[in-house]
Amino acid sequence: MDTGTHVVMGIALGGLATLDPVVNSDPTLFNAVLVGTIAGSQAPDFDTILKFKNNAVYIRNHRGVTHSVPAVLMWGIAVSSVIHAFVPHVDFLHLWAWTFLAVIIHVLVDIFNAYGTQAYRPFTDKWIAHGFINTFDPFIFSLHVAGIIAWILGADPGYTWLIIYTVILLYYIKRYIDKREIVKKIHDHFPTTEKIATSPTIKQNEWRVAITTDAKFYVGSVENGHIQIVDEFEKVPLPDSPLINLAKEDHNVAAFLSFSPVYRWEISDYDDFTEVRFIDLRYRSKGHYPFVAVVHIDDNMHIMSSYTGWIFSEQKLQNKLLVGDSPI
């Protein structure tokens, strides 16, 4: 989820913690728990600072190790221990339990959007992205804002958030059913479908889909249950050639390939170099595919420049390639 939603979820869990008799009976512990749930709901995204390094490092690691099983255990202990150092007389077990729950929920909700996480590390490095909740969901965010306002106005925080989270749970079930129906329709239309990547938009009845069949990639949208294919591409495997093998060794391209499950590639020859471009098909927006990896290789088989990331105009992409990206 986006940062704002994680923040309001942390506040919500602090309110929900008042259902715990130990927390409810100790104002200092309640304040410590509220700080813990807010901090815990943000902690796994600490890896966002990697963006200051470069996009390749960020793409390879964001929602990776920091969202793994060992990290979830570590964040709960680390955050609650720091808070407990300032208020050592409060009950550490209850402080840790609610902080730990905030961390778990952060990672849990992240697996339901299209970006996903590597939440099952170290058991597998596979990206888990169920793709039926938008990274920013207006309904979920609005419910949290309404709950915070109700709390400020005097509503009982525990029961208020219990009701709201029951509604949100039902909403998740509804969105899962929506996705399942879309997947079924796609399989009916394309019997040779091998993989489907779904990306819900902020509009309830609009989805983006990227479909992999045995021979083609299809990119489309689903609106009110109707599937519309807007692009299709031949499914051509990457050739085993010196040019492609060199491109795959580039740190930007390697980061892209480690993250993107559905992409096409193209090679363009220019006077002084050859461009190899990899294009993720999941994020089509306004006729454009913004998530790419591009590498320029000269006639002597040396990498001149490369870039990976989200880019929304060809001119900006070329400017990025001229500036270059810092190596890992």
C-alpha cells in the first residue's frame, strides 16, 4: 500500500489496541502502543532510502528483505525495544504484540497489490503479487479517515475500528471474487493462457490485465466485467546471443528481469550503438508502458549507458541515458 494508507492503518491499530484490557487500563502503555503501531506500520518500507542509491538497487530490494519472514520478526522486536527504552515501566509483551501486529499487517496488505513483495523469503525469492487491491485504494483510505474522525469526535476507538476492519475484510473478499471472475473470463476467451497479471485501478470496476498465452502477450482492460484487448505481441523468447547476454549482465537490466514477470523486448540498431529495450506489460497507462529497462551497447560490445525505472516520455528516457546511472 502507499505510505499514507500505512500511516492511517497504524493509527487504526493503536485504536483497536484499546480492546486489550492491559493497554486500555494504562494511558502510558496506550501511548507507547500507538507510537509502536504507527512506527511498525512504516518500518518495512525503510528500504525506500535505497532509491537514493539508484533505481536498480531500489527495484532489486524494495519490498524484498525488509518484508521477509526474518525481517518481520526483527522489526517488531526492534521498534518495540526502542520505545520501551523510553518507557521501561510499561508492559513490554503487550507493546511488542501490537507493534508486531502492525508490521505483519503492513507486509500482508502489500501482497495483494500488483507490485507485491518477497514476503516468503528466505524460503523462496518469488514475488507474491495477488493483484486485486490497488496500491492506493480510495475506499480503504476513506474508511480509515472516517474512523479517525469518529475517534476524535468521541466514538469508542476499539469497537469503531473493529467494525471498520470487519468491513475491510469483507471488501477484500469481494475484490478477490472480482479478480477470480476476471481470471475465469480470460481463460474462457484464451484457452491457452499460461499467466495473468491483474492490476486494479482506483476505480472499482476498472482493471488492467496482462495475459501470457503459449504464443502471444495480450494487454487489455476490464471494465464492468467486459474485457477489451488493446495490444498484442508475439511471444518471442530472448535469443541466446552475445548482445543479449551482455545486456542481461548490466545491473539495470538484471534488476528489471529479477522483478518483471511479463515483458517484451526489442532491439534497435543506430549508427554508433545498438539499443536493447525490455518493456514491462503490466503497467500500461494512457497508451504508454512506463516501466522499462534500456541498455546501449557500442559496436565493440561495450555497455555505453543503461537505465531502468518508470518513465513517461521518450525524451526523458533518452535524457536519463545520456546522464547515465551510478553502478552498483
